Amino acid sequence: MRRPVARKLSVLAVSAAVVSVGAAAPPAAESTAVEKVPVAVGYGGAVSSVDADASAAGIEILRKGGNAVDAAVATAAALGVTEPYSAGIGGGGYFVYYDAKSRTVRTIDGRETAPLSADSGLFVENGAAIPFAEAVSSGLSVGTPGTPATWQQALDKWGSKRLGTLLKPAERLARDGFTVDGTFRDQTAANETRFRYFPDTAKLFLPNGRLPVVGSTFKNPDLARTYAELSRKGVGALYRGDLADDIVDTVNHPPVDPSSGWNARPGDLTAKDLATYRTKSQAPTRTSYHGLGVYSMAPSSSGGTTVGEALNILENTDLSKASEVQYLHRYIEASRIAFADRGRWVGDPAFEDVPTKELLSQRYADSRACLIKDDAVLTSPVAPGDPRDPAACDARGTAAPTTYEGDSTTHLTVADKWGNVVSYTLTIEQTGGSGITVPGRGFILNNELTDFSFTPAGPDVHDPNLPGPGKRPRSSMSPTIVLDRHDKPVVALGSPGGATIITTVLQSLTGFLDRGLPLVDAIAAPRASQRNQTTTELEPGLYNSPLRARLEAIGHGFRLNPEIGAATGVQRLPNGKWLAAAEKVRRGGGSAMVVWPAS
Ligand code: GLU
């Protein structure tokens, strides 16, 4: 096993029991460094996230008797500190929960919403779409945050601890600091120019006007205070009152440095938008795959329907017997087709007639699977079919390109000793979100509304993802939990990566379920991502392999993508044992932990 060196060395006090398999137990000490390892096996529950401090926060809660939901909230809050460019209380996400007692999966849609004043022309100026980058770093792209409400909703329904207790490790981390690693510095550097447009952001993330130094301690006392306020007053403080007022003011008057020359367009978010925000509890998507139940997020995310449709298409072949070339060929083509349907049919179901059930029907998948040939490649953009009226080898609709989505975000996966599981993806959209920090509050606001189509995807195309009042932009987040025939968990996983989330989850699932890869290797496997585009993106591990030429011989075209996704997962083993798995290398490697490592 490749073991990346420890990255963010924590100043958190961590118990000696919090170590991963294979790692020697550190001596019990007040301030123990947490080694960042990609796989851990043991008892008492498991946490996998991209960050060692965040995984340790979840483990701390599990050790104190908290359940998976409690630990997931603690981990997410800690990620808001150590991964502030990917996630935080200024953003949104999707929470998928397996309840061991009832053996059922439930979900919370905590997606950001557009202001009530928004219409389909939100990103149109003088008849043309605003340039994407200009929309990103603006108040216009900020949706009402859903993350704090998601935490409270999850705790009210399934948690066992108070929010204040669960925010403690994150508050400590924000106050006392974490150690800067290369990924944090690189992400800051990539955002440096636009962070300087917003003095509050520059002050926080460019201490003394400079990039944070690797190995230095990074503190965020403003965020520590904000977490303390939420602990005292509850998350309502973010939706009504001072904190809400600060958010409204920041979005509507972005605190931009006038000398920067940046046109930070204001948004139109009101106190009413915040006060009326609600998460949505809804049934998960369910796809049966070789006798297993694959559960994920229903719209407003396209994750569950798109991964599910692709799995149904792939079920026409036994991927465990396919050669590596056949496997990749079919995986690429199934993704291509599923993305064609995603573009046509999926948007916020409160505004659009989304045929969720029909998209997930095996009959529809079979009608689309027959488009796939063993010796030829489909030409993108492939047209969508009509899931409400499946016809053999169907592709009747008008083809539309897949629009761009950012590639930040973070995913965490938690299991507890009772057998409950959480698979939770949360985001502020781009790495660094809108780039706008709420002054004195220590967190960046999202730019999630840029996930809407700015203009219809094509002239004769019905685009279900245009902005609307209070509407949720379509997401690709795919937090997934797989159950066996007895409705017991097999595996749970998810990833960041914008639209590539869908392909990363699909490839990791098939790698694990069909190709016999251990979970950590299914996550580490070099990725391919096809999203109904002319060329398929390949990571270097595939781009530089002989497999590429063999796929090109069938007709595939490729382009290089240096890094796709950053997945985490947990796997249930017999007798209460769990395996946590994370990235070995991507984004500096993830952090897998269990409460009691198996010897
Ligand atoms: N905003 C994207 C979505 O909701 C996620 C962005 C990302 O993964 O970086 O699908």
C-alpha cells in the first residue's frame, strides 16, 4: 500500500485509539499528529474524508457515543475549517442516511436556492450570457445556503447529540488552527487573484498579504466565533437575525476593492429568501443492480438518476467477465447515454416535470443499451430518449451539450457501531466558491447558482435547468449507499468533481462490485469520464497506458485530465467490522479512520 506522508498535522488532541490499520499506535499525548492513510479496518465505526483533522473530529464523536449522523455533522463542520474552499456553512449539499433499525435509506436535499426574485434571465445581460468567470465571483451566483439547515434537520430526525456538542471539535480547530499542507496552499494560489478583489477574503486567506506557508498553523477565529454563535443560538441564527443580515448585505453589496477594477455584480438575496429556506426530505433513488439495491440522491441532483440509468444499461453485460477494454468501452458508452438523458430531463422537480421513476426503469435502460455497439463508438452529443415512452434503440430528442460545472466540493462517509451509515456530499461549488467572505464571519459564500444553464442548452431544446424563483440548480452530487438482498449495507461512497462526480461514482462502484477491486483500489483506479462529449477525459494512468490505443481502435477519442474526483467510502465487513477507504494520492490523499483498529 502506498502511504502518502502525513499532511495536515493536527493540533487537535486525539486519542491514541484513533489510528488507522497498519499505523503504529501513537503514544497518548495531548497533541498527537494524525497520520493520513487511505485505508483503515476495525470496529466501533468508521469515518472517511479528505482530511485527517476532519475524520478525527468524526471519530471523536463516535468514541463519545455519537451515531453516524452526529459524526457526519462533526466531520462536515471540521471540513468547513480545513477545506474552506470546498465546503462550509456558506454552501449546500445532499445527505444520504441508512437507518440500521428500519433498514431503510432516507435523504435530505440541502441544495442552495435562487432568490425569489430570480427568473430565467438571471445570468443574461443585454441579450447574452454573462461570461462564466464573471458570474462566479459575484453576488449574483450566491444561493441561500442549505448546509446549516441540513445539519439541524439530520440531527432532529436521526441524530443523538446537540449541534453545539458536534461543532466543538471544528470550533477548536478554527480557533487553535490546523497545519497548512500543499493542497491548501495550491488552492489558495489558484484563487489568489480573485481573493485579492475582496479584502475580507484576502485578509483571511492571504495572511500578511501572502500565501499560507506549508507547515504553518492556519487559524480562523472568525469562524470559531460563528460556530460558537450557531452552537448557542441554533442554525436559525444564520437564517434570521444578525448573521442573516450580514449574508444579505454581503450578497447585495459585494465588499469588493474598488481599485481592483473587478465588476462584482450584486445579487438580490433578501431576508425573506433566507427565512423561508427549507431542506427537502425525499425518497432516495433506487436502482437494482445484480440483486443489490443502489440508493442515491433524487433530483434536484442528477446523481441518482444518471448513475442509476448507467448501471441499468451496464447490467445488460456481465462486467466481471469483460476484458479491460470491453469494460471501459461499455462504461464510457453507458455514461454518454445517461448524460444525454440527464441534460434533457433533470432539473428541480418543484419546477420541472422530472420523470425520475421512468429514467430508472430497466425497460428504459434496455431501450437505450441497444444503442451500444461492441465495435463502434456513439457520436456525441447523443440525443436523449423519452423515458415515458421507451422505444427500442431510442434517441429521438434534440441533442444538447453538457454544461460546465466546477470541480471542488467534498464527500464524507461514516458508519457507526449500530450499523447506521451516512454518505454526504457538500459544496460551495467552485474551489473557493464565489470568493466572497462574509466580513467578520470566517466563511466564503457559494457560487452554486452558476450550476444553472445561463441560456437554454440549444435553440429547440427544453432546458430543465434554467434559473427560476426559489429554484434549486441541478447538481451532479451522488452520495450513494448500496444494500444487499437483506437490506444491509455493502458499501457507501461519493466524490467531488462537478459533473465528473457521476462518472467517478459509477466507475468506483463497478470497479468494486464487478471487477473485484478492493474498495481502496476501486477508488484509486485511474479514471475515465465521458459526459456526452466528443472526447472522453482520461487521467494519466489510462491516458499513458496501452489501453488507450486499443480503445482508440474502436473509435474513442480522448483528452487528458490530470486529476478527476476525490472519493471516500466505507465497506461493511462481517461481525461489526468496517473498512474505511479514501484516495491514495489525489488531492494529497484522503483520510480513512476507524474507532478501534483491528489487529
Ligand atoms: N456544484 C456541483 C454540483 O452540485 C459540484 C461541484 C463540485 O463537485 O465541485 O454538482
